[in-house]
Amino acid sequence: MDVQNIIVQKQLGNWKPNQYLSNLCISYFEEPTYASKRLFPMCPVQLPSGYYYTFSKADLARDNVQRKPDYGTVAPAVMGLSDDSYSCHVDQIIIGLDKIITLAYQRSGAAGSADPIRARVKTITEQMALHQEIEFAKKFFNKGVWSNQWTGGTTANEAQKKFKRFDDATTDPVEFIDKRMIDIRRAGRRRPNKLANCVG
């Protein structure tokens, strides 16, 4: 706000020298690093419930190509296909907005970051992301959820899926991760591209 504008606002009785600062609370709304959206892609759906297809990893990994016989064709390859169902549930949050506070903000001409509507939209967005992260952790950061789950400790035992903790000077974290990647590729023929650490 320039000097001339301040003089005009003072004459109108609208200018306050102790307006709230506009750039100190923004960092609280910076995008946090949540694991759920990074580990699993979002899959938008049009219906609250329905079905989806699943393909057989064994059929994808099997070599179905055959030598073509003279004057004939090979037997068709069978690709397994099954389906499963999904259902979506609605989670909700409601935050109040006082019209008097909103009116005072509009009349004061305060900086945009102080807008009560914008602040509540940011708060709701943050709350929904936090709730999604907590629900994700409850379902997927538990023992027995994953088929290939290892536990860190003071000793290593591959038969029991135990490895030496990475803070042990005698362990090699890179070698351990490389071996697990090979195991995953052998089981699913796809190179893993995500790594998560569950502490608890």
C-alpha cells in the first residue's frame, strides 16, 4: 500500500497500522510429504461400487510363443482373467465460517492469505490428506499385510526373513535392497520403484 493510499484510507477510517502480517503462517500449509499417494497411485472411479479385472502374473510370465507348424497355426494361448469388487465410502469434515468475521475481512482489505474462506479450504484439504495418510498406515503398515515382509534386528536370518539393522556397521543396506528387488522381480517380473520404512 503506497503513502497516498494510506492517507486516503486514514481519512475514510479504514486504515489500521497493526494489520496482521500475511506471510508468517503460509509455511504451515506447504505440501507435506505423505506416503499414501507416493506409494499407491490414485485410481479415480465413476461409481461408488463396482468390479475390476485382475490378470494372472503366471500367465504373463510364461512363454506362450510356439513355432508355427507348416500349413497351420499354433494353439491359442490362454490368458487368465478374473475380477474382484471395490466399494467407496465417504469421509467428511465440516468447518464453520462466521459471516461477521468474513465481512470484517472484506471491509479491512487485509492480505489474501488472511481470507477466512481460503484459510478454511486449505485447512480442509490438509485435514483430508492427513486422514487419508492415517487410514493408509492402519491398513498397510502392519505385520502380515505384505507377503514379503522382513524385520530388522541385531542378527540376520534369511529363513526367518530377518536382517541386520542398517545402523549396524557390519551390514550392507545396498546389498540387502538389491536382493529384495531381485526377489520381487522373480515373483512378479516387475522392477519395484518404491521403498517405505515402517517404524513401530
